[in-house]
Amino acid sequence: MRVAVLGAGAVGARIARQLLSGTSVTQIVLRDTDADRLAQVSKSLGDRVIIEHAPFNSKLDAEVIVVATPSGTQVPAVVEAIEQRRPVISTSDSLAEMVELLKLSEQAQKNNIPVVLGAGFAPGLTCVLASHGAAWFDKVQEIHISKVGTGGPSCALVHHRALSRISYDWRHDNWVRRPGGSGRSLCWFPEPIGPQDCYRAALVSPVLLHHAFPEVSWITARVSASLRDRLTAPLPMLSPPHSEGGLGAVRVEIHGQRGTSHEVSVLGVVERPAVAAATVAALATEYAIAGKLKIRGMAGLSELVEPIDFLHGLEKRGLNVQIFEGDYEKE
Amino acid sequence: MMRTIKGALESVLAAAVVAGAFRLLGIDRIKRQVGGWRRAKGSDLR
């Protein structure tokens, strides 16, 4: 099976590496606009990789297409893949881009191909955790997502911009618009991250989760930010983004009815965001290759994968889920 | 000038007194977490 990975950055290069470490992918077409980066990455990937750098003349010759280019640049590649009737895995975490991608939903369904949206850390892993946690309840009432940390430079840029843009939370049959950087909430992440102040931002998770859980009345997403992050969010980034961030975490809090009682479950994962995003995207790609994606059309991982099986797959790749046990006071 | 500095110091002192009072009453911005995280085991992933 030949897979095309578009983008050889912090996430794309790792996706290629993970796919090559399995048996289902025989060859990878790795595309990037940066020839130097491609040369550097291809050295460690061996001879099963074909590298292509801009300008790209030929059509993509691959059975599955993974789009891991910087957020904001993914729409043309997804359009092309849908036209070619190839399954697509997109790692985009930009809200504006997600809205553009969702406009292609009808086309994807018509062409009868699966398109995985937001196959990363958050969204992505958070969608699978929400789907798994929701199964513990008779009725889910609230889902709250929070995230700490960023992956590569593109992810850092999305994080920076998201804090100055309008956030969308789903509450009681309406999208509630609030300014990014508002709504401070103290969220407890698994150790060593611990408690972090998290804020509203233009994040994708509520959109994908509302699609998957239309009956849930309250869905929010927040991101950890420092005072400097919030103050400088409306400005261009003052210093170039780091090549890769440090350890990050996600946290999924689910409220609902179990029997007659109201209960809360909290799941979390600690990992470097780019590593976790690549692991999730690589596993989603293997699902696409194996025909294990549950629906044809465009959706997030909550709807496309069987969560327990997927989480076992992630565990084998070193991504371990943690569960919070105890009581806490919600701010 | 002196009046401005005195006013600023008084404000800082008042804020510290109020914060101290809240802390003495056990009202803290850091909400406490009782419990901890554990790795998901077999029964959690069934």
C-alpha cells in the first residue's frame, strides 16, 4: 500500500516514520515545499520513501493521503484527494480551516470516501477520549476539553492566533460566541503538568464533538495560556515560533447521568503534542488502509473509530490514557 | 507626587489585607483537587 504524506514537519515526518515501522505501508510519498527539510527527514526514513518538493507537477499516486501541512494550507490538498476518491486524513487544528473543510462534506459522502478531520492531539485524541468516556454514561450532558502545549511552529501559530479570535462553545442548542482569552478556568492535567489556567480560544473540538454528540447540551474547549500569550495574542508573533514545544497534555471532562446519579469522569493524556498527533494520525491512516473507519464521509475520530480498539492501538504505540479519581471543585 | 506614592502604597496594602483575609477564610483562587491520576487499566478500556 502506498501512502502520501503531505508535509514533513514535526508531525508529518513522524507520521511517515510510524507508518513505515508497521507492515501495512510499503511505500511513502513525502511531499514538502522545503527541499532542505525533506532531505534531512528522508535520511532517517530509508529507501521506502519517495520525496517530492515544490513545484509539484504530478498528481498524487497513493491509495491514502495524509495532509499534515501547516494549518491554513490544507484545503486544496483535501479537495484534490476527494476528487481522486482517496481516503484523506487531515491534521488541521484551525477553526477557520475546519469550517472550510466541512463545506466539502457532501462531496466526500457522494464520492463514498472517508475523510478524517482533526486527526491530532486536540482535536483527535480528545475526540476518541470523549467517545470512550461517553460510553460510561446513560446520558451525557456536558463535555469540556482542555489542552496544554503546542507541537511544531504551525501549531504554535494556531495557538497564538486562536487566543485573539472568537471562541465557539455549544450551549443549550446554540453556538455561544465569546472572545478568545476570556473565561479563565483552572484545569488539572495529569502529572507532571498539573494545574493550569485555561482560556477560551477559537478551537475546533466543540465543532467536531457537537457533530458527533448532537444531544449533548454543553460542549466547551479551552487552552492553557500565560499572561504574555493573552496580551500578545492580537499582535503578530513577536519571536519566531519554536521548532517544537515541550511536554503537553489534554484533558476531557464528561458530565452525565449514570443511573439516577449525576457523575463526572475525567480522562487525560500527557505527551509531546507533535508526537501524540503523529501517533493518532498514523493509527487513523492504518484504520483507513484496513477499511476500519466506520463511516464514509467527513467526520472527526469520535464518529469514525471504535474508541476502545483505537485506544488499545495507541497504548501499543506508547500513548497511555490516564483517569482522574477523586473529587475536585469546579471553578 | 508624595500623595500619589502614598495612594499607591495604600492600595497595595489594602489589596494584600483583603487577599490575606480571603486566604485565612480558606477562600483561595486555586481550587483544591482531592485525588489523583492513575493509568487506565484493562477494565477501563473495555
